[in-house]
Amino acid sequence: MLNLPILATLLIAPAPTYTQLKASIEAQRQAFSNNYLIADSAGQQAVVDSARAYLFDRITVDMLPAWYGTPWDFNGTTRVPRQGKIACGYFVNTVLQDAGFRLPRIKWSQEAAEPITVKLAGTVKRFRDRPASEVETWVLGRGDGLYKVGLDNHVGFIVVRNGVARFVHSGYYRPEVGVVSEPLGGNNPLANSHYRIVGSLLDEAMMRDWITGRDLAATR
């Protein structure tokens, strides 16, 4: 007869693979899209709000952690977490594309961070020769959210979740570790950069483009 600890172990479903996660997100995007197309303006706003909460969770809880430990390389372009290597720009744009955003992954990964951040962001804040603590104070003051941050020669995400800010990026300080989640302060490219542009993601326009499947490059 099975004892309870063993039975509980057998009943735990395996975590979805990254491929399954992407398929699940796309299926949910289609469901949001169908509801959005038949809704009135108030209903469409409700769909946008629900979709934002859903996508924020999928990106920050599921997608980004899947990439942790993927090594960094200046020429890294892998599409598969923890297989191959990935550069900082490719990391950011691959995650966004895998989350269902239509965007030119290769082109945007090879361009400077600032113009792409301005295209995507609902709100942009620039910091020049200011301590990382000021960046942290600003994002924490805005509440939970996902941000793209461009630095002197690097790019990554800032995630604010449950009142805690983390810098998530494919880092070249420890290339063998690569993708990490770490505090904004300390010894990392964000803290040591002279210039930072921080742009809020998942705003109204970006979410409506995600729901309807519009190409971000064509709408901005």
C-alpha cells in the first residue's frame, strides 16, 4: 500500500517544457484576442487588464527563470534556454518574442538599446551619472511591473514584483553563468553604468498589439 508521501509525489505533474510554455501562452493570446474582438470599449479594456496580469506572470514567473544559467557570449543567439549561449540584446528580444510579441528579433538585438526602448515603452526615464538606488526608488514607486533598461553597453530587464526590484540580464561579468537575476545595486553593469534608460513595458499600446498580433516594428 502506498504511503501518503509517495502518493503525493506521484500526483505532482511535471513542469511544462519551455516549448510547451510558449504554446500555452500563444493559445491564451488567441483566447484574449477572440474576446477583445467581440467586446465593446469597456470590455476591451477589461481584456487588456486581464491580459497584462497574465503576461506579467508568465514572463516573470515562468519565462525568465527558465533562462537562468544560460551562458553569455557577445555573439550568442540561442533560442533554447540553457542550450548554447546568448548575448544581452538577444536575450531581451528572444524573451519578448517567445512571449508572443511580433518583433524583428535579429534586427532589434543588433541595434542600440535606446531607440528600441523608446519605441516599446509607455514611460521612459533617463538617469545619467546617478546611483543605482535612484533607479530602484523610481521603479519601486511605480509598483509592480516589467521594464527594459539600456545601459552604456548593455541591456536587460528590471522586474518589480511584490515590492522587490531585480535586474535580469545575460551578464558578461560572469559569462559562464550568463543569465541571472540580481539586485540593482552591487557589482553589475546596471550599477556601474554611467547612463541608464528605463522604459516601462506592457503598457496599453504594447498589450493591444500583443492581443491582436500586430507587428511592433510596424506600429511604432
